[in-house]
Amino acid sequence: MEKLFSPWRLRYIASDRRRIRGCVFCRAVKGRDDRANLVLYRGRSAFVILNKYPYNNGHLMIVPDAHLPTLHDAPAATLAEMMALAVRCESALQAIYRPTGINLGMNLGRSAGAGIEGHFHLHLVPRWDGDTNFMTVVHGTRVIPEALASTYRRLRPLLAGAGGDGGLPAGAAATPGRRRRGSGRRR
Ligand SMILES: [Zn+2]
């Protein structure tokens, strides 16, 4: 399972032409092959997807189904579901990767660094002490020791096994028990 994304950023930039042809998130919403599209979980109005060009192992994104450029455009229920999914993702990442920290963040608009403009999304990036090492700083490269397929296999049961309640309403997704089968437990 050794995988070296080096230089991973170049691959990302090289894919720019494809991205312009359409929105990868909208394609994922409409797609039928969740595994191929790296979709880990589908809620009612938002979904969880692995980042194809991860900053770290377990780099997830929570994305509304609708193509929305700003938070302001999103229904309150969608925003609430996204935060509930963040709770679920946090638990899944903790259970599998035992990170010592997790970055959550959004890049709204090009100047903020949005890779996919027009369809906002929330990043979750697990962090470990010392994970920003000399390779990242000096060479702009990132060593990703785990293959995406492996990340997908490990995380999907924890997210998908949590039942179809989509993380809504707030609290429902955070409540162990009901339709959750063991592996999806949070605590
Ligand atoms: Zn879109």
C-alpha cells in the first residue's frame, strides 16, 4: 500500500482542463459508482467524498448535493446536515486514523484558494505531530503512504454503517443506537 504522490500538486494542476468541463461534485452527485467516484456517504442533501488529491491520509470533503457557490445560498437544513456529517466524519477519522488533530475549513472563491469554484465544500484534514515535514516545506510534495482505495475501504463502513438518517437533524446523527450497528458508534 505504499503510495508516493510526488509531486502531487502537479497532478492536480494537470487535471485543470478536465475540471473546467464540469463540476466534479455535481458529477459525483449524479454518478452511480460511488466507489469509483470516492463517495463515502450520501445524506439527504449533502454527501461525503474523499479528496482525490489529499493533503493527508483520510482527507475528506463534505459537499452539498446542490451546486451552490456560497454558504448564503444554502438552505439551513443543508448547512445543519453538513455540520452533523462533520461530527460523523470526525468520529470515523478518530476511530481509524487516531489523528492528534483535524483541520476543518472552506475556501470560498478563487482568491481563497477554492479548487472547485461554485460548489462550496468543507474539508476535513487529519493531522499528526510532525506531518508537515521537510518534503512538504522544501519540495512542495506530500508523501501519502496510504492508497485512496484503501482509505475508502476503511472509512466507508464507519460512515455508511451509520444508517440512512443523513446526519439530520442535529443530534440524530450524533445519537448512538438507532440503526447504528456497532462499527458506527461514536463513543
Ligand atoms: Zn457542482
